[in-house]
Amino acid sequence: MKYDIPAPKINIKEFCKKNPRLVRGRKKHQIYASYKIWKKKHNHKWWTWYNGYLKSQAWFEKKEAVHKRAEYTCEICKTATSFQVHHLTYERVGNENMEDLIAVCASCHEELHNRKVAT
């Protein structure tokens, strides 16, 4: 279940100007990878599809498998019960490998997303 994601109307030069924290100190290939992820995240059609995917039976089964693998324990803090699953990459969303996903508690999940924004 792969989705062809149309790109938002912003080029990579504009992206670099508008997102200096995402490009500072990074190599070209890293900047381009951040740009591709940014385009996906800022695309309404993608988000509509993604939110539907998170309600699907396929996602439910994958999520349950991740929780079972982690024995329902957060894979970050190793103490709290995991109630959420975090994507380590969005490259294969809808067709994730098990190693693309980790079981997390709400607190660690929020911290992971805050860390990405601060990078």
C-alpha cells in the first residue's frame, strides 16, 4: 500500500531559507533527505492518506506486532508501558519494515518528535 505523494510548491532553495535549523551543519544528501521528508509532512493529501492508514487493519496488525516484540515496554526508557508506535523513517510508510518502527510510551514519543524539530 504505497502512496504517490505530490510535492508541495516549494523548491529546495526556498526550503533551506525557511528552515535553517534543518540544514545548518548538514551535508547535501542530508539536506535533500530532510527536504523530501518535509515535503511529505507538509502535504495535505499525504496527511489525509496517512491518517486513514493509521486507522487501517494493516496498521493495527503491524502496531500490535511491534508492541509484542517489545513486550509492551517502551523501547526508549525501558520502564513505561508502550501505547504508541513511532516511525524511525517515513521512507516506507504504508510498507514499513519492522525495524522502521519502535514501541514507545507517550512521553518518549513526544520527546522523539521534539528532538527532530530541534535538530
